[in-house]
Amino acid sequence: MSFMGQLRDELAEFKKDGVYKRLNYVDSPQGPRVRMEGRGEVVILSSNNYLGLCSIPEVVRAGKDALDRWGAGTASVRFICGTFSVHRELETALARFVGCESALTYVSCWNANEGLCPTVLSEPDVVISDQLNHASIIDSIRLAKTIAKCQTAVYKHSDMADLEDKLRAAGKGGARRKLIFTDGIFSMEGDIAKLPDLAELARKYDAVLAVDDSHATGVLGKAGRGTAEHYGMLGQIDVITSTLGKALAGAAGGFTAGPGALTDYLTQRSRPQLFSNALPPTVAASALAAVQYVEAHPQLVTRLHQNARYFREQLLSIGFKPLAGETPIVPVILGETAKAIHMSELLLTEGVFVTGFGYPVVPQGHARVRCQLSAAHTRDDLDFALRAFKKVGSKLGLI
């Protein structure tokens, strides 16, 4: 059978098993409600637009002004002629915001993560990763293992005893450099990394702690400065990677923040930095405006958490059992992938867009619909969505 024939057969199996993902086309700015082709207006509960900044005038205007000033793109990598003054402004603002000395932008946090481990690790080193880390961290570690020939280990999710065992073993094995890599907020569970415990173990075993704060930047801490602020640890984390594609206006881009020597070294050696065009100036300017807006309006973070608490409490009151947590990620576990996708389809017919996730995004038997709240949601938006959950949940016998 031909290559294309094999792909068509596999796609047919996806559809037969009820796990085929269909794209929905949005025809309006991202917001608490959007216009969706073939659906009309729907309430969005699947967006990373945590603070509702995607379409606010200040952020949009900054992007438009940058388009006029710097053009559509850089047409170059950073070290040749792709570094614009707006990159420097953005990186200075990002470093300040997350409490680090320096920051370096990439076209995505996926690139930032993939640019970290293979660059700073080599054969005598080890990277130890949380079991539920994001795919971009996993792929970064796979690349490092293949390219840099470093050692790797995985510790049970948020299990500090297991992590300490792995660190102890790495020390006995003569590892030169030990890197602990964790998410700040785990995107499928909605729980928060035990940062104080992780930092203590890193100090005890002379390890470097790296935190991917993609779902925490703009979300955790009173001012939205991330997991470190949430725990009162600003300035105490070795390496922070994060995204510009979620709370910070949601356009695109990512960054790595840490000591100046780290970002300088990544500028010299990180392959995604050396061989990929720089972040478009219009995106950089929008992200810079978003950072400045969050700094001036910390009440958005408060409103986000008020919405998340209300929605979680109301789901419980109508009979659902969302995973416990204190973040705006509210997963409702359903078990099988087909069931999660079917529930998301029924919710969409009721005017609520929430995504069903199954294997391989989450482990087999742990499929879910993942609700994500925004500061931009009104109480009417949330009550509308809750009525839809109650109707669909009753229809499926879930409540």
C-alpha cells in the first residue's frame, strides 16, 4: 500500500474510533464569545486568552503601529540582521516581569524549550523531568538525549521523594550538571508545581531548576508574574521559559529568562535562535503592550480567579466533579476519548465551545473536557455555559 493510502486508512480509523479532531473556524477576534462558522455566536471555554487581552485596543494598536514602523517581518535570524529595537524593549520588559536578569525571545515557547536542553546539556549531564510535563519539554529532552547525548530521568508527578531519588542517583552516577525541568501550571491537570520544594531540592543537590510558566505567566501571583510570584519566590528561579501566546495577548512567541550569561549563551548556540527568523516586530510590539497593560491593571488577575472559583463551584453544585485546583484550568474527567469528544460536540450544539482531550494528549482512560476561564468572561457568559453543561450532562447520564 502507498504512503498516502496508509495515511488515509489511519485517518479512517481515527474517525471510526471517535477520536478524529475537526477544526472549527472562528471569524471574529478571540474573546469570551466569538463568531464561529456554521455556529454563529458561541461562548469560548477553550482559549488561553486568560486575561482577555487578544483584542483590547491598546494591544491591537501597538501591533498596527509596529507594522507601519518596522514592516511585516524581520526576514532574518537575530544574529544577522533580524534584531530590531522592539525585541530589546520586549525582552527587557519580560525579564522585569518574571523577575529575572535577562530574557531572550523565540517564535514560540516550543522553540524556547527545544532551544534550552540540547544547548546547555552534554554527555556528562542529566535532565530530570516531571511525568506530566508538556510535550515541548518532552521533545526538548528527547532532542538533548539524541544530539547532546545527555542522560535523562522522569519523576512521578509532583513526587518530591521520587525526584530526590533521581537526583541522588544522578550524583552517584557522576553527573556534571543536573537540570530539573517542570511546568509551572500543568496544562491538562490545572495543578501548580511545588516550587518551594523543587527549589530546595535543587539547592541541596546543586541542580539547576527550569520552569515552563506558559500557563502561569499572567495568571499566578497577585500581579500575574507567574509561579514564582505565587510562592513569593520572584528572582529565585534559575530558568523560566514561557509563552507570549496565552495570557500576554495570545499572538505568538515565547522566551527564556534567567541570568545574562544564560541568554547570551543561548544567543550564541541555541539552534532555534540561530536558524529561525526572529519574532515579527508587530507580534513583539503587541506582546510588549500586553505586558505593560497587565502591569497597569493587576485587577484582571483578580477577576480571572474570581471567575475560575465561581465556575468550579457551580460545576460541583450541578453534579460534576472537576479536578480540584486554584487555577483557571478546570478539567472534568470522563474516561474514554470518544466520550470526551462527544460531550464537547454536544456542548457546541448548545453554543459552548470547550475541547475534549484524550490519548495521546492525556493518558489512556483519563480523557476529559478542559474548561479554561478568562477575566473577560461575564457572569452571564458563565451561567450560559453552566446551563449547557447541566443539559448535556443530564443527557449523557453524567449527573
